[in-house]
Amino acid sequence: MARNTYQLNVTREGGWWIVDAVDVDYRTQARTLSEVDEMGRDLIATTLGLAPDSFDLDVHVEKPTDVAARLAEAAGLENEAQAATRRAARDRREAARTLRDVYGLSAIDAARVLGVTRARVYQLLDERERTSA
């Protein structure tokens, strides 16, 4: 038999976490997030006459607007950084290929120009060949 799941929406108001038990249309409060499950579970169990351990909770904690905005900005910056890292890796591979193919440099000379080890030059050349295949 499948267990029922009840939704709790949690928001911050002043010094309290407000716990809305959506499915029973009641609310309670908690001092800390660690108390939310217990308070919500007790509210639902009491309201519906159920054993507190007979159902599951689906808890959604709403972030304050300013925090959500900062997290969205951080996510955007992380995406930009990942894109920049991919472009930098592509440019390193192209530089190694150019030194080998256009200027005819050996791996040892290319390593010195690039400021990396000879093994890294081979990795860069191999990465380019694998990504273009």
C-alpha cells in the first residue's frame, strides 16, 4: 500500500519559519528548519487523526527574495565561468596544434613556448583529435 505524501510550504516571517500544510489547509510555526518536519508532521497527524509515522512529507523551503536573486546571479556566473573554461581549453588545444602544424615545433619546443610540460602538449594535441573525431 502506497503511503500518502503531504506538502509543507515553509517561509520565513520575522524570527519564525511558517509551515503551511497545504493538503489540510492549516499552518504552524517553527523556530528552526530542523523543527519543520516535526511540527508539520504533528499538525497533519493531529488534524487528520493519523499516526505521525504513517505518511511522508514533501517540504518546500522558500528562499527570501534577496537570497534567491543572489543565488540566481551566482548560477549565472558559474555558467559563464564554465563557458570561459571551455573556451580557454579550446584555445590551448588550438595553440598547441598551431605550434605543431603551422610552425613545425617539436613537442619539447612547443612545451617551452606554452609554459607546460611535453606530456601536457601531447595531451592537448590528443584532446583536440578526440574532440574533433
